[in-house]
Amino acid sequence: MSFLDHLEELRWRLVRCAISILVIAIVLWWFQEWIMNNVFLSLKDPKFISYRLMCESFGMCTEEIPVKMQSTTMAGQFSYALMMSGIGGVVLSFPYIFYQIWSFVKPGLKQNERSVVKGIVFYVSILFFLGIFFGYFIVAPMCVQFFGTYQMSKDIENIFTINSYMSTIISTVFYSGLLFLMPVVMYLFAKLGIITPSFLRKYRKHAIVGVLILSAVITPPDMISQIIVSIPIVLLYEISILITARVEKNRNKLENQ
């Protein structure tokens, strides 16, 4: 294919991605009130499943989250309904978007390279949605519970704007989804020779300290919450070491043949 033919194919793949996002965004817009009440505002309800499990498992019970919501700009609710629908469209159509991007890149790979990354769309999608669930059911509730109940003084009420509330939840959940793609990113870096398992093992302690600091920032200041958030991230790091080690082993085997 010529350069212009490649551009034309890329254009149509991007158009398909945009259409899939738009279709899902329209559906989400239609159900915006239900989504707002049951997906976002439910996070400040003490009966939310994460709070109940934390209470039953660790004795960390949440009786009340004294949070009130407000919109301080004329187009505040409308603009965040659009944002919610748009980002929701990106998240739910992520497997299709990645499939389109991968289908554009795949023909440029050699046969052995294709066999190595077989099933990558499935694995990337699974990891991304695991991260989304982790962010929504673990990290986001902890953020809402901590910031919603924290008060410098009893005379100061927590009245969040829809801007800060939605931004915190959406960014937390979305970035958690991206964070769970760490093994895939490490795999690609290992294939390119940028990352080695010895490098990851050497800086394992530094990585664990970084994870603990990150967990301390995004969770309430108690040890149990930090451990709950830290464990999956550390496991992803360890999985990344195993993956890069396998890549290096296969590379050495091919070089010795």
C-alpha cells in the first residue's frame, strides 16, 4: 500500500472508532439520570457495596457521608452530562477502539511477531476493565468516603461542585484502567529492548515504595486502605517481571539457534 492508502485506511478506522463512541455516548445520554443516580451519586451512599464489604470484612464501617452536591455554573450540569457520556463511550467501546488500532498496525508485523502478540486485544481489554472495576469499587469509594467525611471544623460543610466530584471519580476510575495495562506496556518495552527483567528486579524496592506513596495519596490515611490498593499494583509489577523474563528468554533462545 502507498502512503496515501495507509492514511485512507487509518482515516476510516478512526471514523469507525468515532462512530462507536458516538453511538454509545447517545445511549448513555438517554439514561443520564439513572447513571448519575446509580453509578456516581451512589458512591456517597453508606449502603454502597464497597462500604458494606469493608464494614463486614475489616470493621471499617461508614455510617454517613455528609456530602451535598451543587452546580455553580449555568452550563455545569449540561457540560458534565456531555463529558460523562463521552468518556463512558470511550470506556465501553475501548475493546473495539483497540481492535481498530491493532488491525491497522498488525499487517506491518512479521509472522513471528504476530504469533507472539496473539490475543492481545482480548488481554488488553480484560486488563483495562479489571482496572476500571478496581478504580470504581475500591479507589473511588475510598476517595469519596475520605474527602466526604473529612472536616477541618464542624462549622464547615462539605458541599462539592459537580465539577470536582465528577472529575475525581472519572479520572480515578479511568486512570486505574490505564494503570492495569502495565504488563502489556512492559511486554512491548521488553520486545523493543527498552526494559529488562533485571532492571525491574533491581528497582523493585523503589517501585514498592512508590506504590505505597501513591496509595497513601489516593486513599484514607489508614494502613488497611493503603494495603488494599497497593496489593493489585504490586502484583501487576511482579507479573510484568515474569513477562519481561519470558520475552528475554525467548530472545536468547532465538539468538543461540
